[in-house]
Amino acid sequence: MFFKVLVFVSLVLCLDAYKVLVLAPTPFRSLGVLGEAIVRHLVEAKHEVTFVTAFPKENTKNYRQIDVSDNALALSGNDDGASFTLAWVMENPQLMNDIRYLQDVAYIIANETFQNKHFLKLLQDPKEEFDVVISELYETELYAALAALYKCPLVWSYSMGAHWMALRLVAEATNPAFAADYLSPEVPPFDFYGRLNKLWLQIQWSYIKWADTLPKEKATYERLLKPIFENRGLSLPSYDDVMYNASLILANDYKGNGLMPSTPQNFQFIGGYHVETPPKPLPENIQEILDTAKHGFIYFSMGSIWQSKDIPVNIVNGLLKVFGELKETVIWKYEDVLPNLPKNVHILKWAPQPSILAHPKCLFFITHGGHLSSIETVHFGVPTIGIPIFFDQFININKAVANGYATKVDLTYNLHNDLKIAINNMLANSTFKERAKELSQLYHDRVVPPGKELVHWVEHVVRTRGAPHLRSPALMLPWYQKMYLDVAAIIISVVATAFILFIRLFSRNSRKVNMEKKHN
Ligand SMILES: *[C@@H]1O[C@H](CO)[C@@H](O)[C@H](O)[C@H]1NC(C)=O
């Protein structure tokens, strides 16, 4: 009897364990962090995970790892990639957020991923089966092919919020007149120029995608995936069918962030799932510095891509002078040695950020405003001074400013002086802290924590075989029907015909009248 129960229980457990393929092949640290978090939650929920990652780990006994770390090499050959430092950005601010460059990078990485020998080994094994594919969505849809290959549902993991570029894949692009865009800094409502600019960005992005990137992606799809499909005895479906077939998008944003356009049923906000709760304990030496900070501490980090050591030396000296004049302790993530440190300034080569932000003595955070850092500050209710550099950081910080818990400082050669003003403002003004705490409460006020929600939605998609009930009917008709252009065409032709008939009739009648007049 006991044995029977045991068999039954293990059967039930087995039935509930799904085979999940998680893809995070882009060698950007923040995307890697999100991928690892997805794996962590799925493994905790006892699912069987295969993780394709650009940042492989040493020991992974709970899941299978496919190492695509070679993808980083594909980018290092790129000149822009090699010189991507803070000093370079300060000289070339106008070159940032180049749409073509963003799409190119994503395409190059996808192209590389599908030729990676470890990944190919998985794809070429006809015995591999998956219940669901979860792939990061970063400027390319090529990974959607995997759901077609394994005949299972596709879930996109999107690193940002309700952006039209993602929404177009499961419903339709949002109206640019009122939706913020990671490619530009303005927060809605937009003025005339702002609206024009958002429309122009959407047109530009779509044009470059359609004219340049999509043909390249289709060629790669035909060239690299056809043999893989044939190997499994399948014929290659059309790229359009694959590209718009996702069951769900899991977006890394939270509703409290505000200023969002409305979203379809299969677009879920689970922002914050990458933050481990409770945060890991701090290393002893850091714990001691933070605990003994009599006047509290300020945490300063420019993230993982942008290293503080690349800040020009006279600005570093200026910053040290500004920090040295404070009575508060300063924790600076700086990746090199710094001589002549003031007593209250501490350098960390590596910083366990969430655990530092979680410390009760943390006064505020000086940050580049990356999306993960922005979510962490709200998670722990810490106000911020933002120094945006690239991509979505401008809009993230402007949103934080609009939400009342942040101020912004520009990255210029005057950084130390501007930062001094901002620091004094932050220290003198308690409203930033109060607002950060308020927003943090709002962020945590959810039905379940975001990691639980993530697991629920993935399981829901598998249980319902792709959640067809959540699909938007907007995908069922072509764009001209959505815009009623066919109706407009009918109306215009009816009116035009009537008009022409009327003119003809009128001119014939008037000719008749004229003739009659002549005869008389
Ligand atoms: C579309 O998604 C469904 C599940 O949602 C899957 O079974 C099917 O194979 C997918 N088709 C293509 C062409 O991607």
C-alpha cells in the first residue's frame, strides 16, 4: 500500500514537472541576470530546466546548462563594443541609441547562437522534447523558431515594460502619441515635438527592421534552421507564422511604475522577480562598514557595463573631493585601486548591490539608472540620483524623477560639481525618501510575489497548450483592415463615382441646353 502511494505521489510530481527551455544567449549582464532568475524560480517549482546562457556557472546540479559564452567574442570584434567606456560616451553622446546598431547587435548574436556547437548539439538531437520555450526578447525574434521546432508554446521574457516593439508581437504597436519609448528620454504627456519624435522613432525602427534586419533574419532562419527542422522530419514553417506565435510576454516592469499604455491579456508585468528575497547576507567586511556608518551611507555604482574606473581622472579626483567633504560614509563600486582615499570613502571592486540597498542605513543610491537597478531601488525604497548613459536609462531616470524619488545629473566634465549640488539637495530634502518608501509599498502590494507569478504564467501556458484564449484578435487581420483602409477605399470610390457621374450628367444637360439655345 505504502509503495503504491509512493508511486502515485511520484507520478503526480512527475506530471507536474515540465520540461522548460530557457534562452538568455545575449552576452549583456542584465539579460543574463534575468535569465538566471527565471531558471531559479522554475527550478524551485521543481521543473526540469535547460538553460542556454552566455554566462555559464560552475556548478549546476539542478538544471542542464548550454554554454554559449562564445557569443561575447562575436561582439568584441566590433569597434564600438571595444571602446564602449564612460570616457568614450562622454566624447560621443550623439552616437548612443543608434537604432540600426541595436538591431545589428541582436542579429549578430542570434546568428552566432544558432551556430554555437553546444547549442547545435541540443538542437540536432531528435530525442529532445520541451513543454515550453522561454526566450529573451531583445531586438530580434529569431529564437521564436524553437517553439515551432519543439511544437510547444513560446513565452517571451522582455527586459523592459509595455513597449510597442514587444506589444506588436502579441497584439499591436501602441499609439506613439502617449507611450514612452526607451529610445528617447521624454515622459508622457508629450508636447508637439515629443509626439512627432515618438512617431518618427517608431517609423524609423520599423523601417530599418523591415528593410534591413528582417531580410537578414529570414535568410538566417532559412539557412541555419531548415536543416535542423529537416533533421526532426519537419518542414520549416514560414517566418511570419513563427514570429507572431508567442503565447505570452513576461515583462520586467511593475504596474506602480505608472505612465503605461494599456496592454493585452497575454502581457504580464512580473518586474522584480530577479531580486532575491531575503537578500543574501553581506560579506563581513562590508557589513561592518555599513553597520558603523554613524551618519548613514551613500552607495555609488555605475553598473556592470559602465565601469567607474573609466571615468576621466580629473573627474574622479573632483568626486573624491566632494565625497571627502561629507560626514556620511560613501560606498563606491570602483574596479581599480584609488590612492589617497578620504576616510569616509570605501571602494568595492565587486558590490552585492541588493544586499547593500537593503541595509537600513542606506541613504540614497547614485546610479546610471539601468532598469534592474531602478527596480531594486524601488524594491528596497531607496531614493536615487541618476546619471543616465545609454539605452533606456534616460527614460528610467526621467520616470523616477516624475515619480518624485529621484533627481538627475548629466554625465559631463562638470559631473563632480553637479553631483555635489544634487547630493546636498538629497540630504536636505526628506520628500525623496518618503516618496521612495511610498512607491516601494505600492510595488510590493501584489496578489503574489513576482517570482510566483512567473511560475504561474509559465505553467498556465503549458496547461492550456499555448493559452489561445489570451491571444489578441488584433493579430487575426491585416493592418489595412485594422485601419479600415478597405472601408475608406470603398467610400472614396463610391463618392468619386457619384461625383464623376454627376459631372457628366451636368455637362451633358448644360450642353443640351446650350444646343437648344443655339437652335432658337
Ligand atoms: C505556435 O504555437 C503553438 C502553441 O501555442 C505550437 O503548438 C505551434 O507549434 C506553434 N507554431 C509555430 C509555427 O510556431
